[in-house]
Amino acid sequence: MHKPDFKAKVALEAIKGELTMAEMVKNFDVQAAQITQWKKQLLASASGAFDSNDNATDESEKTIQELHAKIGQLTMENDFLERGLERTHGPRGKKW
């Protein structure tokens, strides 16, 4: 079983086209059909390398907006409770 780094290296070499298939088979000790398959996999998933950043950015922005909304909600609740405490126990609240 080959590691993903090795597969990527072989697939990139195949895409470059600087070596013949026979040279690649000899250099990497991998069958030609396997090299072709890895090359196809790399080309098929290449656009995902760029899409994932956009999706991650969108997801981060959404999370940030949700957190800001939560901060606002908690601030309002805290202010409400503080005003209630002031009405009940005076401006400094109850001393423990």
C-alpha cells in the first residue's frame, strides 16, 4: 500500500510529462495502470484544493456571525439581570 504523498508525487510526475511511462514505471516501481489511475484521481480532485478554502472561509464567516449574535444576546441578558439586581439590592448589588 502506498502513502498519499507518494501517490501525489507520482501523479504529478505523470502530469508533467517529462518522463515516459516506461521511465516512471522503472523509477517508481509502480505499474503503468496504477500511475494512470493516480493521475486521473489527482486531476479529478484538483479543483477541490481551491474550493475547500472558499468553503472554509464561508463557514468561518458564518460561525463568526453566529458568535457575534450570541455575544449580543448574552450582553443584553447580562444588562437586564444587572438592572434587576440594582432595583432589588441597590446600585452596588448584594454584597456577599
